[in-house]
Amino acid sequence: MSILNDITTFKSFKSRAITPENPTGEKGKAAMLASDLGPCRKGRGSVPLNSGEETVLADIKGPGVIRHMWMTVRDRTEFGSFVLRDLVLRIYWDGNEFPAVETPLGDFFCNGFGERCDVNSLPIVVNPTGGFNSYFEMPFVKSARITIENQHPKDLSSFFYTVNYALVEQLAENTMYFHANWRREKITHPQQDYKLVDHLKGAGYYVGTYLALTCLERYWWGEGEFKFYIDGDQDYPTVTSTGSEDYFGGAWAFHEYDEKGYPHAKNYCTPFLGYPFQSNRDATRDRFETGKLNAVHAFGDDALPRHGLYRWHLLDPICFNNDLTVTLQQIGNDDVHLYERQDDVATVAYWYSTEANGLSERILGRSDRLPR
């Protein structure tokens, strides 16, 4: 693989890391802060995120390449259980107005629904417990600014992070910028395909999809096709899948059978395709503290079925030269026939573009992002 071959050829660059102890990434300035243990002994491992504020995590002058990001934060407080949907991750390239990355923190790392799950893929890895890692390469010419906005109704005292990057002399002329955008339809419309990206302009590669699907109807949910309308396609796309589970590299509804012969969907994680999460249990009140005397979780733990899946087009990118639209059908199967479904669909689309600026359409507000 090229990832192994590349490491054997020396290319000179400057390795840097931004952390709460070295927020500028300056050379020879890491691990300087003192603690009760003395000088240079883990002085500050995290930063606070004040409610209602957008905190700058990194502001880097280029040219350079972000090669790894690690982040972690508590996933609930006494004011709510959906911190991972309440925190909005944004990345701005080269001083542009609109963020190229704008997505809830959890969804960016394939942890939708405000719930943690482990993910073992090539570009996104989530390790116990809630250690979020991104290995997407993110080059920039002039600058990179990474922020987190806390829309949770409580200050968060500790947000931990590291941004590993390289400063380089120059980037190739055709270097592209990384983008990621979150969308949601709380109820999809029959025979109207859900749009992950809509008339994306410019040239680039579409490189990944994360799907967080909450079923609002019974029976099998995954007959819908992903469609890629490329460079002027109108009525029909150029690239499509044969079904949702097929797009994510599975087959036959992910079924495996227990000792009694009953089928259930099997989860999996591979470098490029995965189905790391499914649940119909509400765990949001587990170990939940409200501060009220004798607070009781009295309304049970039933929940709507939820499914989280990813697909990375890193070896088979979808190339577009002028424009791109990506859609998903909501079609089900009740073992008798196909039927049009209405479900709650949220996605993160990931792509590289020759354009540094992001999309002008801003992310939905907090109340519209809350999971069912």
C-alpha cells in the first residue's frame, strides 16, 4: 500500500502539534506548564468550552497539512444527554468566510445520535472511551482555523484535543481542500430523494459518507440507492448503488442468525466500510444526574431503531469537474414488496475540492439537531 511505501522516502517538513499546553504549536514550547507535581508536569490537558461561545482550538499559518486530530469530551451533563450533537466542529481554510467543515462533533467522527460507539476505519477511529481520531489529510496554503462552538446549555469545563500537522515549503499546484458537511431531514418525503450535497460547484473528489438513520417505520429500511449526479446530470445519475446496505459493503440486510434461527443485523468495522452502531434502547438516562432529590428514570428505555454506517471512497473517489449532487432514496421492503418510506435521516458528506471556501448554508440550530 502507498501508505507504507511513502514512509520509506524522506521528505523534509516541520512536525508540529497544537495542544492546550502549546496552543500555537510553537517549536520547543510544548509541555512547559507546571502542575502540583512541579514544572513541566502536565500543566494543562484541556480547555473549557463556555456555553454559547465558539472557541478557537487552532489557528495555523501555512502552507501545511493537518494529518491527525484527536479530541474527547464528556457526552452528557445534568442539562442534557446530547453533548456530541450540541458541539459544532468548524474548520476554515485560508481565511475564507464560510467553514469548509461544519458538523456536530460526534457525527464527524461517525458517532451520530449523540451516542458513543467504537469505530475502526482508516480515516476515522473512535477508541474507548470516546477517543475521537481523524486521519484525513487536510492541506492548506495560507491558514487553517479550527473551532468548536458549544451550543449545549451548560459550560463544559474540559475539552481535550491534539492537532498534529506538518509545515511544508509548498504544496502541489493541484492540491485540494478537505470539506465535511452535516445535513438532516427529520421526516423524509415519499418519492423525494434525500440530498447529502446539492449542486456542489467546482472540481474535486467525493470521498466519504456517514449515515445516521432513525427508523420511523417498521420492516427493512435499506433498499434505497445512493445516486451521484456528476457534471450536468439532470434526470438520471451517472453512478449509483443497488441498495443502501450494498453501498456500505454489506449484503442481504446484514443478517446473521442465532441458535434459534432468528435473524439480526450484524455490525462490523473495516478500513473503508462499516456499520458500527445499531440500537433500539434509550441509554441517555443511564447514570444521568439531574441534581434533583430522588430523581427517577420512570419512563422506560425503549427507543426508535437507530443505525450508523460509514463508507470511504478513498480508493474509489467520485470525481467531479464542474458540479456534484448526491442523493439517497428512502425505500423499504416488507418481504412482500418494495415501498416508499419516511424516516429521520442525518448525514455527513466528506469531499475534497479545489475551492477553499465552504458552503454558505449554515448548520441547523440545536433544537433541530437533537436526536429523537
